[in-house]
Amino acid sequence: MVAAGWEPTADNYLNRVPKARILEAVCEAKGEVTAQLLDHLKKV
């Protein structure tokens, strides 16, 4: 999708995904410690 010119932004993707799902993806990609570091942050 990125090759077609689409970029994930807050308006078209991140605002529609629950914070729990974002943290799950971060955990999968970067590990539990990184996800825990982000858990307290507010989703903008």
C-alpha cells in the first residue's frame, strides 16, 4: 500500500485503531518493554 502512495496517518488510520491494538503491534514488533513505555501516552 505504501508503494501505491498511501501513508498511515492519524486521520486515515491511527485514530480508527484502538490503543490496545497499537500496543499489541508495538509489542509484536519491538517487544513488551517498548510497548510498556508507550502505554501511558495519550493517543492523539
